[in-house]
Amino acid sequence: MGDAQPVCPCPDAHRRLMDMHEDIHRASEAYFDGDEFRRYLNAAIQNSRSVSFLVQKRKSRWSNFAEWYDAWSTEAAANHVMRWGVRSRNRIVKEEDLKTLSVAELTYYGTRHQEGEDIILVPPYIAPEHILDVFSDLIERDKPRGGGAIRVTRKWIDDQLPEYELIDALRELYAGVEALVREAHVRAGSTRCAVPTFTRPCVTSDLESSLRCLPPGPISASIDLKTGKVYEVHRRFIPRDDAAMPGLAAKYGLRQSFGHGPVEDIDQRLLMAKTFLENDGFVGTGMYFYQGHEVARIVPFALSSQHPDELAIVHTLETVGATPFDGVMFASESWVNVAGDAGEHDSTMIASPFYDPDPRGGRGEAITIYGFSRQGNTRSLVVRFHRNQTPIAYETLVDSTDARLVPRMLIDPVWRHWASGAHNS
């Protein structure tokens, strides 16, 4: 006799969770078809509510059901998107369809910062590239000399949740109800179960809150105003390799001790940056998004002198989607100069493997770590270094709580994000 199939403590709820996963894929695939998008949006929202109803229906299977279910309910009630999901399900079932809007955001970036924005209603079938074709023709005709970029972002939004793109909202809604099904399994002592897999390979009984099979962020494209070149955002998920961890620990000799908040953790991140620089030649550019004292998401990315820096930060923020955060830590290599210092001549420098040469000249390289919270706490660590010395030489560390040291290209997009109402409770 073979091993008995593992028993799912809540098979009906688990299947509804998988239904919701499939619905989100179909809504994403129907993004440019208004009727189909509406159908799968409605289905995903209704299935999200069915998950909690069906877990409640089976409450006799757990002796301490009220204890952990009430804890989940309290957390869900504090989540802006989860509350929207409850209201939306009631609207769909008892009143009307959601009042969704198909919009395009047009944002103008100068060579470094956002300088203008407009939002227009567009037919659902209009893709960002269709709008950029108009700008491409104008650039070809007028041949502007300045730099910068125009970015077009296509979004579906709901009139009662205008700050979030709707696929991002569904992902956050899924994460909320997935946490309930996961807790139900943990409380029942079930590590896996035999709920049948769907035709789509990623829609399985595996409990995974982040839906890595779906691309993060809204659909967008940008055009370089100097060259007329259209470029798109490319993201990929980098899975954690647990088998490699012992070797990495031996190589770097680091024990990560984050968990004290974005302002307090920058000391540890500076140590990591120096270790990475000395071993690999780069500090590891990335943003760390915090929920309270804990890191909720880490997003590495690359900056390029060919595109506005602020645009890269905006793309990174969109990767987080509707996941709430109230603090940010940022680590990078930067070009900096000091009053009265001519910097370091290019001929004496060893090229960075990941960064462009100084486009202005006369500046030195520095590790820059910034941490700031929604409550207004800010801290910066800046230390210049010299690659052409062995070992790498570091100058005097600048440690400051002056918010003016945090670059606008970093802090402006984050504060615009918070000011929009995103992640308000």
C-alpha cells in the first residue's frame, strides 16, 4: 500500500483560493478587453470572500478556531485593500459592477526628476506603445536637443481605490486570504494537501502569497526624448538558493541583523556594502521596504546615466505593488564631490563593473546608504572610497540626520506614493 494522500483541512476554501489565482491570471491576460477584464475582476473578488466563508464553515475542525481566525480578521480589517475587497464583493453581489476606469498616466521626466504629469481616460484596447507612437512622430519631426523621457502607464483603477492599479490590488487581496488558508493548514498540522492542480501549471495547492508567476507593476513604456528610442521595464524574480547560503556566509563572513527599522539598519547595510565591494567590486544597489521594524521586501535594480534616475525608483516602487510599507532603506554607489576637491581623474580610476563612468567628471565614488520612515525620521551614511588602492581605501564617514542629504530622485517618488493615499489604513 502506498502512502495515504495528505488531507486538506479546508478543501473548499483551498479550491476557491486556486480559483482566485486563475482569475487574476485571466484578468491580467484580458487587460486590453474591458468586458473580459471586468468578468475576471469580479470573479476574483467574489472568490476571495468565499475563501473566508468556507474556512468559517469548517471551524469545527479546529479546537482553537476563534483564537487564530479572530487574529487574522483583525489584521485583515487593518489592511486598506482587504477592506476594499469586502466592500467590492458586496457591491458586485448586491448592487452593481465596480466603477472601473481605464486610464493612461503620462509623466514627463527631465534628465533627473519628474517635472510634469497628466492622467487621461483611454479605451481599454489602447496600449502604452500606441500613445508613444504619437510622441515618436513628434520627436522625428522636431528633433529636440534636450534629454529626459516621457513615460506612459496603462492602468485599470476602481473609483473607490484610485491609488492602486487593480491587478496589484488583487495580488494584495490574494496574499491576505492565502495567509488564512496557510494558517488553517498550520493549525491542522497539514504541510501539504492533494487538492488537484489546474491546467495552468502554476495554479497548484502550494501556498505562495506573492504570486511570482505574475509580473509586478502596471503596464508601461517610455520614450527617450533625445533619441526617440522606446524602452520597457524588465523585471525578474531571483529565487533564494538555500544550498548556496553556507558558501556565501563563508565568503562574506556576515550575519545579517536587520530588523530594527530603516533608520537603524543602515549601519549593518554599510558593513555589507563594504564587504560586497571588497569581494565583488560593487555594493549591491537596492531598496529595502519596511513594515515597522521588519524588512518586507528587497528589490535590487540598476541605475544608468542613459535614463532619469527617478524613473528607476518609480519602477522599483511599482514592483512592491499594493504591499504596504512605511519605511525605506536605499543602498547604492554614487558619484560625489567635496567642496574644494577636484575629485579623482578618470585615468587613475578602476572601472566599476556595474556603473557608468562619471558623466560629469571630477567626482569620486562613494557608498551611499539612506534610511527614512513615513513618520519623518531620516538618516544618511556617505563614505567615499578609492578602488585603485589595495586594500580599498575609505575616507571619513558622513553620518547625518539632515533630510536634505537624501537625493530628490529617491525621496520624492516615495513621498508621492505615500501622499497618494497608498497604504493608508
